Amino acid sequence: MVIMMLTPKMIHNDVSTHHEQFLTILEKDPWLIPALTALHIVPVVVAAHGFYKTLALSKQLKIEREKTKQLALQQVEKVSTVAQNHHCHMPLPAKIKQHLHPED
């Protein structure tokens, strides 16, 4: 198997030949111009739509994360408020012992 390196001149010649053939086809059938233009625009439109959709979803994700953080903070505040309202100075084993042996 022989691997042949294309020189810049060979590449230029191939591309030029391709362009000449393409222009010849378009001269024969000019109705292909709108169809080919539309065909080339479709991937660009899909990519642009995907880009903006990704931006919108990324923003929505940030909003949802912030909402989750706020809800978590509210839960912590509720728990700490409830804990502050129910002062429990004596540990549970001591309370049980006091309840079982009130004379101590």
C-alpha cells in the first residue's frame, strides 16, 4: 500500500476542477441555485436554534438551582425556629430518670 501525499498545488488543482464542474452544472440548470442554497442553510439554522435553546435551558437550570437553594434555606430557618421555640435544657436520659425517680 502506497500512501501518496497531496501537495498544495495538487489540492488547488483538484478544488479548482471541482469548482469548474460545479459552475458548469449551475450554468446548465440554474434552478439548482435556490435548492442548494436552502440545503446549505438548513444546518446553519439547526445549529443556531440549538445554540439559543441551550442558552435558554442553561438559564432555566440556574434559576431552578437558585430556587432549590432558597427552599433549602427556608427549611433550615424553619427547623432552627422550631428548635428555638422548644427549649430542651435537660438531655433525654436525665428527663427519663427524673420522671422515673422524682425524689432524686
